Amino acid sequence: MFRNAIIDLFARSPFHPIQQHMVKVLSCVELLPTFMQSAVSDDWDEAAVIERHIYELEHEADELKKEILHRLPAGILTPVPRELLFKLVYDQDEVANIADNITTRIISRQLVIPEGMTEQLSQFVQVTVNTTILAHRCVGELDYLLETGFKGKEAEIIAEMTQEIEDLEDAARTQLRENRKAIYSLENQLNPLDAVCLYRVADDLAALASAARSIAKQLELMVVKTS
């Protein structure tokens, strides 16, 4: 049944399955703010429910990725080099993997978020979510790019959105520095393992924004390769 659905998507467009995969990926990331709020509030029952949901969505995205990679080489006609499509799917999947890693890392220790950095960390999470939302919008432009031969106005739209994503990634890097400073200032008050975990969560959030940027860069490469 699942494979038939993928074949049907490919029949409509070589890009539809990739776009559906990105919808799953975004669904994982959009749950991060709610998860973090539950963690900050020490509502670990609710956090566990959200963490499980993210895990299930990530698993569904992974299965979809495998089916796309299996089907894509099998005579599917596409104007885009297949290696770029493969890289795009892997980059999308990495975003979901990182979102899953963040929630698993936090809930496995029931990590206490220090009161002094809850607002800052929440802002960091939102920047990464916004980066992924914009990457999702870029992937949504694939059909329009195909219609215009990867040229003209649609190519310009991709270039503009890619620049927006790069700006958001820069903001995420700034957030990373600020959050690491905040963790350092609170180290004496923290369990050493909690401090290490917080540093890793901050690194993961920055990596998520970077992976979202890579998605947009793949689309930009498609425009260059097909023009």
C-alpha cells in the first residue's frame, strides 16, 4: 500500500515524493517548541508524548526516504541530476534526525533547563524552526521550477529564499554563541553531565539550522546545473 502510494506520487511528478518527505520532516521540527516548553515546565509526561510523536514522524520520514531512493533510479525522468535529488533527500532526512536526537537527548536525562536561559533557548529553537519552515517553502517551489525550466522568476525566488535561510542560519550561529555563554555562566550551578548535555543540545540546534540551509543550497545548485 505504501509503495503504491509512492509510485502514484512519482507518476504525478518526480518531485512530489520529495515534497511529501519534507512535509514529514517539517512536522518533526514544528513540535520542538512545544516539547521544549514541556521540558521547561517539568511536564515530563507531556514531553514524553511529544518525543514519541517526533520519533514516529522521523521513522515515517526515514521509510519514505528509503522508498524514494529505491524508486528514483528506476527510469524516472527528471531534468535534475539524480545525485542532487539524492543529496536533497538525505539533507531533508538529516533535519528530522537532528530533531529526534534533540528530544531524545533531553528526555533521556529529564534535563532541567536552567531558569536563567529558558527564554534564550526558546528563541534559539524558534530560529531553527523558522529556518526549516523556509526550507520547506523552497522544496515546495520544485514543481514551479520544473514548469519554468529552472529559470526566470522562480529561480529568482529560490535565490531570495536561500539568502533568507542563510541569514537565519547566521542568526542561529549567533544564538549558539549566546547560549554557550549562558551555559558557561551557569556551569557552577549545574550537574556536570547536565552542562555537557545542554552544550550538545545547543550544538544540535545549530546543526539543524545548517542542515536546513543545505536543503536550500541543493535547490540553488539545481538551478545552476539546469540553466
